[in-house]
Amino acid sequence: MAEIVTTSIKSLPLVYRGKVRDSYAVGDDKLLIVASDRISAFDVILGDPIPKKGKILTALTDFWFKELDGIVPNHLTGIDPETVVAPEERDQVKGRAV
């Protein structure tokens, strides 16, 4: 898949679409946060996305959460994001969601 500017996950209710991330409700107490390839500068979403930017942001986030595990609490649940969406939506969350 090329860049993802906007997710279209229909199997979960959309809670919030921010400048860079889209958030979906997973049950009553969890969120699926998907990093898109959108770029934001000075509160404006720019027209040209950066391919794989969401995957890179997520990889950096995962690295630091693992590095700081036991020192600082975080919001990771250990649930694989691909397991909470429909099979046809997995490519939208693979490597870019927590």
C-alpha cells in the first residue's frame, strides 16, 4: 500500500481524526491509534504526505516505550492492532498503530 492520508476503518467507531493520527474505539475502554502519513505544520495539514511516515513514527514510539519500560508507564496494552480490525483493514494498521 502507498501512503495513507486518511484511514477508513469501518469495523470500529471513529473517535477522533487529528492532524496526523486517527483514533478508533476498541470496546468501552481502549483506543486504536493509527499514525497516518499526513504532515502538519503550524496547525495546517499539508497537501503532500510522506510515504511510510506513520510507520516510522510508530516504530520510534515502540522503541522508546520498550526502552523506558519499567521506568515510565505508557498506554500500550500488548494487544496486536491487527487483531481488532476486520481482515480487509489490516493493511491500514500494520506497523502504524498502537
